[in-house]
Amino acid sequence: METLDVARKLGIASVTLRLWERRGLIGPIQKDSRGWRQWSERDVAECRKLLTKLHGGGQKPETR
């Protein structure tokens, strides 16, 4: 699954996912031969847990 698909699934901006990876909050996310991130269901589950932890169980973060 690509970054935009994950972002849509979680209801957050794709830049947020890349930021979390860069800061070491998730990942690292595997990349394909083009250098594009390829997210597994396990990666998505990790992001859901982080969202819950950061935003108290279900509130979507404000993204810009």
C-alpha cells in the first residue's frame, strides 16, 4: 500500500506519516525499487496505535 492510501485510510495527511517515520515514531517503512514507501498492514496498525496514543483514542489530529 502506498503512502497516500495509508493516509486516506487513517484520515491524516501523508506528510504526517513521513514526519513520523523521519522522527522515528514509526518504521522504518520498506521502499520499492522506485524508492516509494510500501506500507504493510502491520505498519498501518502501528500508525493506528500511535494515533490513539497521541490523540486520546480516536480524535483526528489537526494537520496542515
